[in-house]
Amino acid sequence: MTKKVKYAYGYPVPDDKLRISFKEQISPGQYWSTPVDVDGLDDLLDKLKEENVYKVTFKYLTYFWEGDNFYEGPMNTEDITQKEFDWVVEKVEGNHRFIEIYKKKER
């Protein structure tokens, strides 16, 4: 029996983990996307806190037309529920789901 390995963007995803893309605007028109492996909702919230993220927008980029669309947000990180988490990790043909993040400015 062969073991199936989950892949996202060409990188293997560890067993029992889910990969979520954090997309951050670094300048007008330029974004940086970071893949993050999480165990579940609590782990996602911990990672957002580690990254100093205070707001997120759940979005998707469809391959059938240019541009991205909103699913939910912007919302405070403490308001994220299992519903939004399930939506972003669900496998969907034809579009890429991700979280656009808004970081607090460091002083």
C-alpha cells in the first residue's frame, strides 16, 4: 500500500496538518504569500497572534477570471470561528482560498 502525501505549492504537507496561505500587502500592488501549516482553529489563532496579525479577510482567487473575491471580512482575529476555518481549508476545484492578513505596525 502506498501512502498518499498531501501537497500544496509543490511542498509536502506534514501528516495531520492543513496548509493555509497568509497573504500580506507589502506595498501598493505587491503582496507576499506565506504558507502556514496548522493543526486546527486554535493553532491558526496562535500563529496569527505570533505574526502580530489583528485583522484578516478570507478571500479566494479563482482561475477563471482575474482578481480576487471576498468571502468574509475584514474581521478581528478573535472573531474567527470554526465556520471560516473550515471554509479556508476545504479543497475546491478552480479557485485558491487564502487569508489576507493585516499586521499591527511595530513601533
